[in-house]
Amino acid sequence: KAGVTQTPRYLIKTRGQQVTLSCSPISGHRSVSWYQQTPGQGLQFLFEYFSETQRNKGNFPGRFSGRQFSNSRSEMNVSTLELGDSALYLCASSLSSQGGRGKETQYFGPGTRLLVL
Amino acid sequence: AQSVTQLGSHVSVSEGALVLLRCNYSSSVPPYLFWYVQYPNQGLQLLLKYTSAATLVKGINGFEAEFKKSETSFHLTKPSAHMSDAAEYFCAVRTNTGNQFYFGTGTSLTVIP
């Protein structure tokens, strides 16, 4: 069974540009969550999608957005990039909800490392 | 507001010694609690999670954690450290209301041969 895949793995952008990151969940998983990891702020929850609907959102500005397609693949977009957006962006999938309900397990992808210059 | 506190950003233990990584949470209602491990240049891997089914939770790789409501703690332990346990460990909480996820700041575990 293939794991969670994220593309691209590495990305360099300049301030003001926009970027789109992609996440393909494990087959059959309908919940996809996104997280940002930085040395300064640590791990922070961005948003969760389930069945093409955003179910939860963390405390990030509107420049951060996402969507989920009918095949559960998800994309996140960051517009007007700032230096502080440099981070590792992690995607995770589970059957029904962030963290997994009951005995479900949430699986993480390897992340996309974004560098904003 | 919800918070997760991990005491000790760096912990060193000798190979074969007990591993104890501390996590305290703030919540009026017992939430879901998680421990994750992150190896360099990789994503997170779930070690174990508490879902109110049992207070002592056993996870992968010999790790376990005990939920103590009176102390609002969910400390991670392993009886005997192995070199392969060297990694970053994160405690996390998912609230029952709002389904928000909060992570601790992480503890870097070093295992000394």
C-alpha cells in the first residue's frame, strides 16, 4: 500500500510569488490535514479537508488556502509569499478525521520543504 | 486556549537506560493525545495515541504512555533505550470540540552508546 506522497519535495520561491503544494493520501483515506513546521513556531495545524470540504482551520492568514478533489488528493496554496513562510509543510491522511478516530492511524507524508528568498 | 507543554527540549540517555519524555496538556475535557516521532528529513510517525479507552497506552517500538487526568500529563516511556530511538518526539492534543490539533515544541532524544 503506497504511503502519503507529497510533491514537490523541495521548492525555492521568492517573496511575493505564490506556490501550490500537492498531497496524495493513502488510498481510501478521505481526511487530509496540512501542517507547517518551522524552527521558530514548531508544528502548527493549517487545515483539514474531508470529502472535498474544509472541516477545520488553524490560525493562519487568508494567504493560506487549500482544496480537496473528489479522489481525496489535496492541494494547498500560499499566495504573496513572505520570508516567514519558509518551512516544512507536512500533509497527513486518515480514514475519517485528523488524528484518526478510535483505532485509526493518521499517516504523514515526508513533507515539502519550501524556501522563500 | 489549548496548550501542550513538553518539558525538556533535549534529553540524553545511555543505551539501555529508561527513556522518559514529559508532556502536559491543558484541557478541561480529556482530549485525544498523541505521541509522534520524527527522524531527520522525514515526516511524523505515530507512536501511540490515547482515546479514553485505556489510561496506559502501548505503542510501537516498545514505547508506552500513561494518561493521568489528575496531573494532566501524558508522559512517554520506554524501558530500555536503543540507538535507533534517537529522534525528535512530539506530543500533540486534538480537542474534542472544534477538532483542533496542537503540538508541543518537541523533545530531541539523544542516545549515548
